[in-house]
Amino acid sequence: MSAIPLSAARPSPLTQRMLVGPILPTLLWMAWPNVLVMVLQSAVGLIETYFVGQLGTSALAGVSLVFPVTMLMTMMSAGALGGGISSSIARALGAGDAVSAERFAGHAIIVSLLVGCAFGLLFLGFGRPLYRLMGGTDAALDAAITYSHWVFLGMPLVWLFNGLASTLRGTGNMIVPSLVICLGTAVLLPLSALLIFGWGPMPGFGVAGGGMAVVIYYALGCAALFAYFAARRPVVRPRFSSLQWRYMRDMLRVGGIGALNTLQTNGTTAVLTALFAAFGAAGIAGYGVSSRIEYVLIPFGFGFGAPLVAIVGTNLGAGNVERAYRAAWIGAGVAFVVAETVGLLAATFPARWIGLFDTDPQVIAAGSVYLRHVGPFYGLFGAAIVLNLASQGAQRVMWPFLAGTARLLVAAGGGSIAVAWFGASLEAVSLLVAIGVILFGGINIAAVWARTWTKAAAQRL
């Protein structure tokens, strides 16, 4: 059955609310399912880290080596390409073109699968040299390879799941993806413990069990989202056709640069992991546990930013420029307050956080240095994440890319030079990371303040 163009029918209640509803209540109404899910996922990730920590410091260090890479895949599929998918669908709906929105959805599924397969093969083939380059050796490197192989066997499922979820988010539907994730994490946690430690006659698989649980989680999630599209009447239902450059270009205009921005973020983490390796396994573990707070803030920022992709994109598609800007600032303000609160608590009580995962005094000492320097600036980090995603809705992502470049050059580049040439201390490296966070937040804020989105309102699909 052919789709009915929105120009010939009343916009859906979701689209109408994004266009004319009060901004803060609309944003909170759309954001709370995402925030709940992201907090839940972060909690599950921390509990899984605790599980792995029970296997010893080498296992914890090994998973810490893989973690930046797996987060890279999640952020690229959900935040970069996912942002491009959501932005394109939202702008099409705002402009009254439901047919294009459905074709974007069909392209999203195909592209997500292809990219997921490519990355899965890449890291299955080159994981060992990468983790060795990041500082992995001996038992820590073996643990990293074991965990990585399982996770990347399931990488096409990761990309497919996030492509399907981003399609729904582009229509303003945050409930269904969030519900699927909540139910999935309820299964993942006991499943992860079972596969890592075993129970009764079932043997534990150690680090490999954690990877197996992740693959099962995404397989079940994909099945649930496909079932929703088949059984319900979503605002947009994927329409499959031969790949057309028009739709590819529109998604990749945001997703391509967004992917580069994500590479910068995780590349910074990977280089810093290698830098902390200069201080031994305790340095890797200490940094890995401490930087987990940033990977808690990133999902939280995504919780507020994902609705803004839809709100900003829909309003710019309809020509409501001022409303798009107001929505972005409201979301950024909320994210700043929450992230700054978390950062100040972490900087004030670093040992309590790190001690949840490892009681080794050297690990606690290394992580504490990092949090005392970087934690006070986490508010800027949170605001930047939200504005980055809002910029995806406007299809104006070059300034967020430049902000990520500045952070990469100062934190990773400057830190590498400081360690290699001057034998810099943990304090010096952590200070450079803090300066990078300041630049990352400041440039994103300045770009939106300068109204760099205005031209987007004149663009049509």
C-alpha cells in the first residue's frame, strides 16, 4: 500500500506536538524514556564491569581495552549514522513528505547492515594489533581478544538494531525503542552473570561469556523491533527499493561527519588508554574505570539529544527556525546541570567511585588523579553532546567535528607528546584532558550561539 503524503493528510500527533507543543514539556516527554534507558544501560554496563572485575585485574584491563572500540561502534551506529537517519526522516516529515521518510527508513536498514558487516570483519581481523597498540600485553591482551571476538561476530546486529531504533526516533517515537532496550537489559544482566560465572551444571565462560551475552541481547532486540514494524502502524514504515544516492547522501551528510566526530571521541579515549598504559596495568584499569563516567554521561546526553534531532529537524523542515534554537538551548541547559553535578561528585569523592570496581590502591590512585582534574568540567562535556545531536537535526555538523578535533589534538596529541618527550606525569596528562573537554564544550556552544543552523531552514529534500 502506498504511503499518503503528509501534504494530503493531517500530520501525526507526534509530528504536531514537535511543531507546536510547549518545548520543555515536549522535550521532557520525549526524553524521559531515553534517559531511563540510558541510565539503565549504563548501570548494567557498570555491573558487568563489576562482574569482569571479579575475574581479576588482567580481565578488567582486557575489557577496558575493548570498551572504547565497542562504544565507538555503538556511538557511530546510534549517534552518527543513527543521527543522520533520524534527521532525514524528521525533516521529511516536517516538510510533509511521508514517502521520502519511508524510503529513508528502507535505506537505513540496508546501510546499517552493510556497515555493521564491514566493521565486524575489520575488527575480527585486526583486533590483536589494535589492542597491542593501545598497550595490551600478556593476560590483558588475551582477555581483550577473547571478549572482542564474540562482540564483533555480532556487530551487524548492533548496527541493525540502532538503525531500526533511529528510524522510530526520527518520527518522535522514543517509547518503543526504549521499551525494547529496557526489556533487553532485564534479560542481559542475569544472562551475562550466567555466561561469565556459570551456574549449577552450566560452566562459566569467563570474559567470553560477557561477549556472548551482548550478541544475544542485540539479536533479541532486532527481532522485537522488526515485529513492531510488522504488527503495528508506525508513523513511518520502511519502504524498500534499489539504493538511491539522493537518500544515501542526505543520511550520510550527517552520518558521515558524525562518524568522524565519533572516531575522534573514541580515538581520544583509545590514545589516552595507551598513554595510561605507560603507568602499568593499574594505570590502564584506573583510567578505564574513571573514564566510564564519561560513557555514562554520553548515553545521558543522548537521552536528551536524540529527541532534539527529531524536534530540530522537524521544525527546520517546517521553517520554524527560532523554535529549533530554543529547543536546543533548553536541552543543553538540562544536560549541563546534570553532568556538572556528576562531575563535581566524582572529583570530590573519586576513591568511592573507583573502589566499586577495584580495590587495588594503585588503580584507585591513578583514577583519582584523572577525576580530580577532569570531573569539574563534565558540565561542558554534557552540554556539548546534546548540542552535537541537535546540530545533527539541523544537518550542520561541521562545527561539532571541529570541536572534536580540538579535543583530540590537545588531549590525545598533546598528551602523547608530553609523555613521549617529557615523561609527563599522570597529573599533566589529566590536565591536558581537562583542557580538551573545555574546548570541546566551548566550541559547540559558540557554534550554536552564532546561529550556524539558519541556512538549514532554506534547504528542502
